Amino acid sequence: MIRNRIKNFTIRFLTPERTLILSFLFIILIGTLLLILPYAGRAKSASLIDALFTATSAVCVTGLIVLDTGSFYSQLGQMIILILIQVGGLGIMTFSVFFYLLLGRSIVFRDKRIIQDTFSQFPMRNIYGLLKSVFLYTIIIELIGAVFLFIGWSNHFPLMTALYFSLFHAISAFCNAGFSLFSNSFVGFQDNILINLSVTSLIILGGIGFIVLKEIFESGRRRNPPLRISLHAKVVLTTTATLIVLGTIFIFFIERDSSLLNFSMGEQILISYFQSITSRTAGFNTIPMVGLSNATCFILIILMFIGASPGSCGGGIKTTNLATLVSLAVNRYKGRERAHVFKRTIPQETISRSISIILASGLAVIIITIFLLITQLGDISHAESRGLFLEYLFETVSAFGTVGLSMGVTTKLDLAGKLIIIVMMLLGRLGPLTLAFAMARRAKKPQFQYAEENIIVG
């Protein structure tokens, strides 16, 4: 009797959203305990709050750090961080379900739904095939990326060091984590075309989503008859390319007479291209953030807020939600009631969800920024703190978009500030609506509707 009650309560309580959240919290806890071990640091172990911050940043593939990864953590600590990045990038539930399937055990409907919602917009019967593809593409892409990085670094470091750096940064780049073993990220390789293109290619492939990757690979193999690319893939690829080009153009023209002044034209374009890509998801940088103009920082904030694509390793509101909102606005401007993209009509339910995600994300950024400003600037006069608003907004959006770029705020955070950013990193990785659904009871279908009455909106 008691056993049945416990079982029924567990089934009702462990909704897919809550299961996903608890799995992330569990792996963060394990990572925190491992990072406070004496051997995880070179000279000393990390404090509990710093280990928690680092573990959360790694699992949420953010890249914000309070302790320098390359100099503070030992090779053991770095490997712990790398494992957390890989597990967090692919998703904890992905690993758990995959191992269940390898052991020949069946998976419950709840876990199937989590995998389904994470990677695909269509119902999928062969979950094992999907997970197999996810792991296969991940291993292949990361290994190829590591090979190119190794070629680029083999002349700069001893072979074993170059190999280790290549594997670490290939995984970090593909998972859009932004963790680097170099204290200044990739500033020392800002003119190295091979390193820049290798890292950006890994970031792009990790940010477009595994379903899109699967379609690209399958379309390359299937020529007769050719595989039809889904609307989702078209929207993701088009929006991603547009954001990369626009970001590169804006950064180039804003910074060419300031922070990029002493570089050649080719280097200016390469740096702008690198920063446009990494600002949406990864968090690497080839120029110091503190030297950028306010206009460029605002552009980066917009890119970070947009983030990656659904089913990927990145955060943000996602490219498809941006595309949906833009499509709705353009079609409404043309007098059309529905949103049309590539000769297809986007369902009203999808539009409503996109608007809800964007509004919830914006609200989360506003609230967290306010809390951060109150806790971190409370002892500073208003006149002195006025110019710091952009820096803390930048930090908040970077945490939400799981980007990892910082204007120097992260290392200055006190206990309250670190806890606030930890919460924001979780919100950015899991999504505001996921948390809202997890905490709310299932809404019953309304029995009636209230009478309509119009309001003035223009």
C-alpha cells in the first residue's frame, strides 16, 4: 500500500521537465564535489562556491569562470571540467538513456519524451537510432576538429601538449562551452587562420542542433532521390548564416577604427567573423572584451540573447524563435494574418510558444540584472556605478545565453553575485518555460471562455 503510494507520487512528481532539472542539478552536485578535491587544483583546492560556480558553468556549457581553468586547475581538474562539458553539452538524459539502451533495458515514456523534446520537432519511433546518430556525429566532428587544431598547434607546443590542448578545445568548442586552457582565450592566435576557422566551424556545427546535423549528413549521402530538407533545417541554417554575416559586418565597421585599428584588413575580417560566431554561443574571444565600444557590446548582447538553435549545445532564445517572431512581424506588416516561411505556414501554437519563450527570457534577464546591480553595486555611489550598468547587463545575458564572455565582472562577484549568476546559467540552459512547467501543476482544459472585449494597442 505504502509502496504503491510512493510509486504513484513519484510518477506524478517526476514530470519530464522536473526530471530534466533534477538530472542537471545532480551532475552539478557531483561535479562540485569532484572539483573541491585536493588533487583537482594545482596548489590548492577550490572553495565550495567557486567549485559550484565552475561545475554549473561546465554542465550548462557557459564558460564563465571565477578561477582560471589553465593555471588554477590541475590536469585532473581540467579533465573533470571537460567531462562535465561533454555530458552537459549532449544532455544528461541523453547519456543515461543511451546507457540504458546499451544494457538492453527499456526506457520509460517520460525519458523518451525528454529526448524527443530535446532533439526533434517530430515524433520519432527509433530513439536508439537518434541517440546513436547524436553520439556518432559528436565523436566524428570533435575528432576532426581536434586534428585540425593539432596541426595548427603542433608548431607552437610539444606534441603531447598540442594533442591535449586540441582535444580539450575541440570538445569545448563543439559543445559551445567556451572553456579555454589559455588565460586570454584565443587572443594569442587571433591571426592564425587554421585555428580560427577550426574553432568557428566546431561552434557552428555544435550550435545548429543535432537534427539539422543529421539532415545535412543524410542529404549528403542520399542523392537519388535527394532528401528533402525540413522547414526547421532551412530556418536554422538561414537564420544562423544571416546572424553570422550581420554580426561580422557590424563588428567590423564599428571596431575597425578603434580596437581593430592596428590589424590588417584580413585580420580585421577574421577577428570580426570569429567574434560574431562565438558571441552567440561559445564565449571564446580573440580580442579583449574591455577594449570594445559600447555599440559593439550592445550588438554582442543581442547576439548572446538570441543564442544557438534548438536541440543544440547552446542557450539563448534560439534562432527559430527569432525567425518565427520576425516572420510574424513581416507578414503582419504585409497584411497577412499568419506567418509564412519558405512557402509554409507556421502553426499558431508554435508562434504562441515562441512569443512566450522570448517574453519569459526577457523577463528573466531583467530580474536577474536588477538583483545583480543591487547586490554588487549597493556600496558604490550612484555616480560611480552609472557606467557599470552595461557590464552587469552583459554578464547577465552572457550567463543566460550560456556564452561565457565577460567584461571582467565574473572574477569580482561576491557570494551573492556568484549565486545569482549560477541561477541564470541554469535558467539559460534549461529555459525559463521548462522551469515554469516543472513548478506548475498541469493545467486543466478550460470548461468555458470569457466574453471578448477589445483594447487599444496602437
